Amino acid sequence: MSSIAHLSLFARCVALLKLLGPGVLMATAAVGGSHLVASTQAGAKFGWQLALLILAVNVLKYPFFRAGVSYTISTKQTLQQGYATMGKRYLVMALALNSVASVVNAAALLLFAASLLSYFIPFDIAISLSAAIVLALILLIILAGHFEGLDNIAKLIMGVLVVATVAVFFVALSNYNPAQTPANPPSPYTLATLGFLVVTMGWMPAPIEISSITSLWLKRQCQHRAVTPKTALFDFNLGYGVTALLALLFLGLGALIVYGSGETLSTSGIGFSHQLISMYSSTIGGWSHWLIAMVAFLCIFGSALTVYDGYARVVAEGISLLANRGKAWRDKLVTPVLLVMAALSFTIVMFFKSALLAMLGFAMTLAFITTPVFAWLNHKLVQKTELHPDAAPGKAVKILSIIGLVYLFGFLFVFIWWKWFY
């Protein structure tokens, strides 16, 4: 960071952009269903009441996402390679959970992206066809591209999304009518709403196994350019901070525009997509209609793109580590894993094609259940590894990690009791 202090403002901005990579990719993967759907729904149903919960979830998960950066920049190894050093059973556990999560999460984002794509087509189109188009585009970009191309696409998408969301939020805030707020709003903190809280927290800000993807991306970045612990953490903290900010802004949009209006959010993909776009365009003007539609599509498409690429590489790496094969064998395995993942996720989309929110809810609930396991794996790995002084977690992060584990496992036990024994 100090090496760019002497440059002009423009040159500094360019240099900082070049430093960004895995952190922005993580943010692109995160700002999908958790933000456009879960945060917006939370605001639409309960106003600002869940703001502290959303902020707390982002803060309490921070140490476990950071673990991927700290470990990889210190050891030049990925998290999964770290799991393998702890014992094969840890790697098998991570691989099994990643294999299931890869298909479910990819399917949810594919269905959402397909629903948004249908918005641009002036005639009725089957969701299976729009999903096939989106999936074909994703596969084309991943199979024909490389890390740098994906990196640049992520930066563009996140830049446009942040500017658009901040602008819409402040316009909605200036137009807000306090009389719209219900006099006696329902509390979200009841047993009856526990399922909704779980869905909201599942992908907030993203499933923790995304840390394995970030770790892998960071290792690849280190092979192509000089990355220091400070620049790696700067990239991560910036990306993570943006995801937390956007989560609160999307909550605010739901609270300012939908909450108290009497409008309910559609459960169908196309219906919800239309409502989401209308929420933006009705706030800042009809002229922005198609622009907002494009931004929303690019946001979810970017999430799906990074998820397909990242999970395919993580699963391929896990299999190659278990098979004791080298990098060449692992790289050859990525494409078959990606194609199997694409086929399975597309099959799931065909099953859930008329119920986007149900599909997203299922994916977020699954992520909520598996999150404590990945959090514990990351915590255990960081605890037993000698990290670079500039990347090692400080006392506050270590304490936060313990609190986070208690919170994640505690809430999971409450959910299991509520779901199967209450």
C-alpha cells in the first residue's frame, strides 16, 4: 500500500483496482440471493427491525471468511490443503458438504438469473429455456476465459451495483413517508418466524464455504502477481465491507418502499423479478427501468458465474487431494466437475422452476445448517497454523471467532429443536 503513496490520485485508483481480486470476487458471489432476496424480504416484512441481526451475522462470520485469506497468504496453500494436513477425515467432510452445496447454491442462482433474463424477452418464454441460455453463457465464459477475465467482470458488476444501490437508497429515503410505517409492527423475534430468520442468515453475507473458493482464488492470484498480507487483507476487508453495507441498504429498500404498503412479494421467479425491478425504477424514475433490470441481472449473473467457477475448482481440488494427484490432474478435472455440476443444477431448476423463493429458501437453509461446520474447520486450522504476523488475527478477531462459533452452533441447535422437536 505504501508503494503507491507517491502516485497521482488517478494512478492511485488504478493501482488499488489492480490490487483487488479474490475479495471482490467473494463480494460478487455473496451479493446475490442473500441481498436482493433475503435482505429485501426482511425489510419488506419487518421494516428496520432485523438491521441489527443482519449486521451481527456479518460481524460474527467475519473471522471465518478472513481465515481463508490469512491461511493462504501465510502458507501459499489453500484451505482444503490445510484441512488435509489436519487429517483426511476433515478434507472428506469439507468435500462432501461442498459437493452438495455447489449444486444447490448454483441451482438457486441459476433459477434467479433465468427469471431476470425472462424480463428482457418481449414474449413468454419457458423458464427452462431461459435457464439453458444463462447456463450456456456461464459455461462459455468459464471454459473460454481465465481468472483475469472473471476478475474484471466482477469489478465492473460490483462497481455498477454499489453506485446504483446507494443512489436508489438515498432517493427512497428522501421520498419516505413515515405515515406508511405500521403503528404496531409484528416482531420478527418469535418462534413462528424462526424459519424466516434462518433463511435470512443462511447466505448472509454468503455461505462460509465460499472461504474455500476465496482461498483458491487468492493462491492463483499469488501465482500471477506479487501479493502481500496487507494487500490481501485490504482486498478482503473491502469486499467484505461492501457486502455488509449492501445487505443493510437492501434491507432499507424493503423497509422504505414495501414495508407497510400492503404489497406482498411474489414467490414466483418472474413475479419477484418484476417487483424487484419496479421497486428501483418507481423510486428513481421510469427512465431507469431497463438500466435497473440490467444491473439486477448482472448482479445475479455475476454471483452465478463466480459460484460455478469457484465450486467446480474447489470440488476438483478436494478430489485430487484425496486421490493424491498433482496440479495437472486437478486442472483436467475442473471441466468434468463443472459439467456435472451444471447438469445437476439444471435438473434441480426444472423441479423448482415455478417457485424461486422456495428454491432460494431451501439453499439458504442448507447453508445455515452447514455453516457451523465450515466455521469450526476454519477456526481449528487457523489456531494450529503459524501465520504471517501481518495476516494473523488479533486478539479481538480471536475473541470474535469464539463468540461466532457459540452463536452459530447455538442457533443451529435451536433451529433443529424447532424444526423436529417443537
